[in-house]
Amino acid sequence: MNLKKEEFFKKTHITEDDIIKNQIDWSVLNEIYTDFDSYRSSYESQAGFIADTLRTHNKIHSVKSRVKESDRLIEKIIRKTPGRKEKYGSEFQFSIENYKEEINDLIGVRAIHIFKEDWEDIHNFIYSTWKVIEITANVREGDDTKRFDELNIQIQSRKSGYRSVHYLIEFFPTSQKVIAEIQVRTIFEEGYGEIDHQLRYSHSEIPEVLALNLLLFNRIAGSSDEMASLINLLNKNWTEMETKYEKIIELKDKEIKELKGEN
């Protein structure tokens, strides 16, 4: 299957100028596109395996998995080329030999949990299950990052307010190494992230009125996370108090029965 330029440009925000400016060979992009298509079924199996493993954790509410769409891979390669040239030198080009190493989210799995405080248990589970080669905590400026600092986790402040902890894991289902990305976030972070993602793919630049309302929504989502944690804490304390009082009442009832028996 070949990648058709006209259809590709219509589906993405990429233009012919981007190809020319970055000195990208379209035939190489076609080779990568075809090569990745040949691996899709294998990658889908691996994505499913990672997702099923995460579902065994009792603090994880739900799990989503996906393998990157072939045209989105090519779009990302084009967008990442300038940065890679800065990193490796002006002669750098993506190729069949290097794209699996350079693009780390070919397999993407998202683990969603309810309460923010459940994150650390999930974090420990991921570390004990796979080889983690990189971890980044995406936060909004002003967020409490103390625990991330204590765990020596790289922190990236996002102007958009996007929050999520990203893990790159490495494993060998066959002789070929596979790198997958696991994203861990709360239900409220997931809601915001999905809407933010849709807007950014719908517009080359988000209109100011949408950006302002998106920022407001981000604040509401963050406040909802704090409220959920508070409710969870109150519920735990209330349950402990109920259990304590039930035991006291049970003990008193026992003492009363014993006293009545003595009389």
C-alpha cells in the first residue's frame, strides 16, 4: 500500500512546503509507511497484552490501547524531522532502520484511575512489571510536584494544562526490541486530554476563544480531581469512625448482657 500525497495533505496539516523545507525524500516516507503496515498486527497483539496486564491492577479503572495510524506516523515523522536534525545534525533523515527507535509511541496504552493518590501504586506496578527506560510527568504550572521530585521523575510543565504521567517501556516479544508508551492519568485528566487532543487535531492553531475556554475547563478538571480526593479521604475516615463506633457499641452490648446475666 502506497501513501498518496494528495490524500495525505488533505487529512493532515502538512503541506508540500514542509516536505521541501525539511529536505525529506517522499519515497523514503513511502517505504516507512509500507514497512509499518506490515508490523501493525504484531503491534496490536503487543498493545493488547500490555493493556490486559494493566487491567489486573485493582486501582486501574479502565485501559485503552491503540497502535498508531500509519498516516499519523508519517505526519509525526515530518514534524519531528527539524528537531532531530538539531539533535543529530543536518544530514539526519528518518528511515526504515531508525524510525522504530525514534518514534516511541507506535504502541500507546492509557491506564485511567479514579483518585490522584492511586497513581503511586500504579507507578510501582509498572516498574515491577516492565523495564522502564524513561518517565515524564506532564504537569500544569503551579501543580504540586513534590512526589515526582522525590522519585527523581522528569517534570515537563505544559502551557496547555495537559496532565499525565508517561512511561516508555522496553521489552522483547521476539528478537526485535519493542518500545511502547504507557500513559497514566485520572478520569478528569482523561476528559480534558481527549478534548484538548481533538481541538489540536482540528485546528493548525486553536482560536483564542477556544483556548481560553479550554484553559477554564482545565482548571475545573484540576479542581474536580482535588474534590474527588477529598471525598475519598472523608469516606475512608467516615468508614473508620463507623467501624470504631460499631465495635464500641458491640462491646458495650456485650458488657450489658454480662451484667444482666450476673443479676
